[in-house]
Amino acid sequence: MKLDLCIDSKPLDIEIDDVVAELLAVRLGLPGDTNHQQALARYLSEKGAPWMLDEEHMRRRILRRLILDIADPALVIRHLMAEE
């Protein structure tokens, strides 16, 4: 999933795997049957602030945030069980 973030009025394009996007949507309690692209972009834009250094640093910072948000084993198991 491609996301267009806006951190401190600076654009940042990132791409995340669909499974990671779904796990983050579950973590945020978003409904399962809608497109979450805008909601995820807004959430990550807010969590990524403030802008520091360059785009590559910001991409790594966003990816670290994603890992922290979805690293809950119970969340992963719940997501996998829902697909069965």
C-alpha cells in the first residue's frame, strides 16, 4: 500500500506491505471492510512528527513506529484467526 504522508508540511511517500497495513488498521480499531489508506496516512503523519534530517531518516523512523505499533503477538494471532 502506498501512503502519502505530510509531516510538518513536508510530503513523504512510503510503501508498506498490505499485511502490515491490515495489522495497523486492526491495532487502530478501524472497520474491516473499508479502505484505510487515508486513515493510516494521517495516523503515521501525526506519529512521525517532527520532521528531522532527510527523507530516508523519516522513512526509517516511520517503519520503526510501525514495528512498535504492530509487534503485539496477540494482535497478530487475532488477525490470523479472523482470516480462517
